[in-house]
Amino acid sequence: MTLSSLNRYSKPRGAGDQTSGGRGKLLRATSALSRLELLVRETLQNSWDARDEEWTPAYGVRVYRMDPDVKQILRKHVFTDLPESLADLADCLHSPDVHAIEIYDRGTVGLNGPFRASEVASDGEKNNFNSFVFDIGTTKTSGQSGGTFGFGKTASFEVSNAHSVVYWSRCRTQDDEDVEHRLIACSLHDPYEEGNARFTGAHWWGAPDDDDIIPIRGEEAAELGEQIFRTHFGDTNDGEPETGTSILILDPVITVGVADGLDERVPVRTDEDSEALLKQISDALAHSAWPKVVPSGEEDRPMIVELYENRHERPVIDSMLAKYGHFASALNFVRSEQGQLEEGYSIALPVGTVRSQCFPIVLRPRGAMVSMRSELFGGRQDDTVGHLYLIESAAIATETDSTGPRDALCIMRSEAELVVNYDPVVEAEGGTLQWHGVFKPTTECDRHFAASEPPTHDRWTPDAAESEASRYVVRRTLEQIRSKTKKFLNENRASVNVQEQSVRKVALGLRSFVPLGHSKPDDADSPRRRARRSGGQKKEHRTEVAILNSKPLPGGRGQVIDVLPTSRNGESVSLKAEVFAITSDGRLALDDEDVRATWRCGKALLEVGKECIVESGTDVELRLETRTPTALEIAIKTEAET
């Protein structure tokens, strides 16, 4: 097999040109997000915006140490004729330890449309290739997409120590009758001089086209792409070709020393560096991708999200929803209000919810703004610009890194569901209770909020919008969001008097808990250790009980526990469950009116109540049912029956 070799095109400096390095500085100066967070968020949103409506889109990230033969192909066939200014690129392609990040999407339309930078897309034709590969700092015309400025694509070069990437796409041609592969490489580096000419620092490698550059296409692009990338394109069982885009980011960097104020960037060279990079990517995915994996009906999730270490998949969705589950519930309540949830689909409040409330954000324009009603609200007749959903719940400490942001409002765009930021709104007071919220504009008013975003899409600034209508909508909406959030939180803080409430009131909304999992060996006071030790307090150590499994009941109204009691001499074992509610005042014992206990062996009912006698070595199910969602601490005591 003979692989094609690409040719280099370096952009000459012209009047009004922005240097490639300047683009990166602009991105860093205008965003509080890290380079890696920007990379994940922007590529994720680009993939979502490019989804094919007939597919469930997939987005994935793969991190690995590059094979020597792949680096040789990149040296000989892709990044050819390197100028001295790209010494970093040359060095990484000779390093034995250089790594790569491969970002891909499938079930998307790919980089379709014209592939010459000067060519105009025809009516109704997408311009994805030119927009993504050649254009930076351009504005999308669709108000429904997440990105609007085009600076986000710079993040992939900022994460690369060599500032270099390779693009490989499979897309449908203009007549939509066939698909073709396209491959091109790019480097955005510092400006430089060569001979008597000045250059911007932007380079592309592809096929020459007069004084310009275009991607290689067809079979030669497919052959080269399959040699370089680990994630290939396939076909469905009925022969439907898979379309999408892959990005290879060379020599990624990680940020170290943040805790010490150093914020140093180093290229990934070791397994430890790779592991740190995977952790940062996993966190960035959770931060931005959770809305894409929250089902809005009984069918599959809106998007497939994957993370790979080399060829080994790392599960991310479960941990993502564990960290952002409160936001996920709030989002689905907002979707329901906006008609974006499957009819009849059940939404569960997070276990531990004390209370929740939805606030439609309705504007009542006055004065000169009255005449601008259609411009303000589009086709809506109820003057609603968005919905705010707030949840207050128990804050339960965990030993694992399974918690995401708390005491914050997630503001996001409408159909794109792009996470803009997490706004604390009010100063956190700590304590037992925490709160989460989501605000999402209506589809008719989303354009106002898009118009108020900077190039990095990480905040809403009313004065940044060009039109008076957008400035009014965003400013008044933010005022109402803050006012309603503060009122929601202050009302509860002013009315709660734990001493005067019944046990059921105190426990209302606290998260169901059973002492399970891996405890630290020296954690002598953990509920897990107390529960496991409770049968062994007698000097004879004649009985013990093992907790085999546990799961909360729907809505957090209790717990189902599988236990295995044993005795040293084979005697029957007396089991007694001591059940407590975890409250802001500490533990409160629950009596039979507060919790109903039933014991079963298989399908047979053994006992109703907190005590039961069973044979040694018999698996028993204990079902504890509470009237309200309650945080439970459970101790099971044992004693041999003589």
C-alpha cells in the first residue's frame, strides 16, 4: 500500500490578518475555564450541533502513547517540509514517549460542504469543513447552535504542545448520494519570517490547489486516516455508512502545580501524566456533558459519551450522573415545562430532596419596550423567556470523589443545552442542606442569551448584546433569577426550626443511606464499621452479620438490605435492626410509626417488625420503609438463640 504525502501551505501575513498565537492569547484571556475544559466543551458542542437527526450521536475521547510506526507516517506523509518555527512539532514526532488525544464523533454529518476556503456554500448547503478547518473567529448564522464565534476550535491547538492537529472526516457529498473521506493537518503557531516574507504562523498540510490548499479526499484519505487514527469509520448492519469527524491532537499537555500557584504546563510523557490527563478529561466531561446523557424519555440517552485509555474503555456516564444528578433532575423538570420531555415520562426528585420549585421567568415590558413585544418574545404569547428550577436537599458527606458542584445554579442555552457556567448566586453558608438549580431559556428567546456571550460562551453579559431587546431580556432575566433564588433559599432558612419538628419532618428529604462500601481501616467511627462490629461486641464473638447488598427504595423512602447472619456453633440467630434518621441535630431513633420493617427469606415473609430469628447461614432480606425520604443509619445487632 502506497500512502499519499501531504504538502505544506503556510499562510502569508496580509493586511488585517490576526496571528495564530494571538488567537490563543485571546481565548485564554477571556475565559476562566482551563484549556482542557474548553477543548472538551467546544468539541462536545460542535459534535452535538453537527448531529445527524437519524442517528444517536456519539462523542468520544481516547488517550494513548503513540506507536513508532504512526509517528513515522506522520513525519513522512503528513507533517512534511517543516519550517524552523515548528521545532516543537519535529521534536515530538521523534520522542519515544509522546502521547496523543483522539477526539471523535459519529452519527454526525461530518465536515461536509465546500472544502476550498474561498468557495461559497450553495443555498441550503452546509459549510462545516471551511468553518471548522479554515475559519477562526467567524460567526455561525444559526441561533440554535451552541457555538457562535468560532474561537473554541483554537482550544485543540492550545492543548497541544506542538500546536498541531490532524482532521479526518467522512461525510456526504453535495448531491447526498455518496460519502467521501477528507483528511487535512493544521498547525497554529507563532508568527515568523522566512526570507523576505512574513507569515501568520498558520500552516495546513493537504493537496495543493493553485495558491491554496485543500484536503486529500476519497480512498487516499481513508487509507492514511486508518493508519493514523485508532477509531475508524464503519457501516451499519444494513450497509448505511457511518459519518463523523476525528481529531488527532499531538503531544497534549497537562496543567500541574495549580494548588501551589504554579500553573505549569508540561507535555504528557509518563503513565502518571497520562493518568492525570485522563482524570482531567473525565472531570471536564462531567462538567459539560451531563445534559447530553440525561434521558428525556424511555429511549436511549440523547448522546453516547465515551472515554478510552488506549483501547480500554473507562465508564464515565454513571460517575457523571452521580456527580451531577441533582442538576439532571432539575433539567428534566425544566424540559417538562418547555415541552421537551416525552409525555408520561416520570421524573424523580433526587433522593434527599427537602423541597423544590419551578419558577417561570416572565417579563412585563413597559414604556417603549411594549412596542417591541414580538422582538422580545418571538411567537410566545405568555411572555415567558425561560424556566428556573431549584432543589434544596441534604448534604451527605462521602469518602469518594462522587460529588459535583453544589450551592450553584447551572445556566445553559436552550435546545443546544450548552452549559454556560455554574453561578453561586448567593454566598454559601454550608451546613446540612445544599441547593442546586438549572435555568434554561425558551427556544424563542435563546437568541438573546447567545447574543450576550463572549467568544468562550462562559457567561451572559447583557451589555455585550448588540440589540436593545437582547440587552433588556438578559438583564431583566438575570435580575429575576437572582431574586427568586435568594427568596427560595431565605424562606426555608427563616422557617426551619428543627427542635419543633417531628422526626418525620426533620428527616424529610434527607438522602437514604446505609453503611456500605469500602471504609478506611482507621475510620473507627464510620457507620459501616459500627454496623459490621455490632454483632461482635460480646466477648464470645459467637455471632456476626454480613451486609451483602443494599439499595434505596424509590424516592428515598427507605432501604432494602440483604444480610447473612452466622453463629459459631450453628445456633439460630436473633437479628435486631436499630434505625436512626440522620438530621442536622444528629441521630434520631425511629420507632415503628416512623419506619416499617419486614424480614423475608426468598418470597416467604418471616416477620414484621425490627426483630427476627433465623437459622445461621440463611440469606435474609430486611426492607425498611419510611413515609418520607429519609437519611437512614442502620445497625443490625445479633445474638445467638440458645
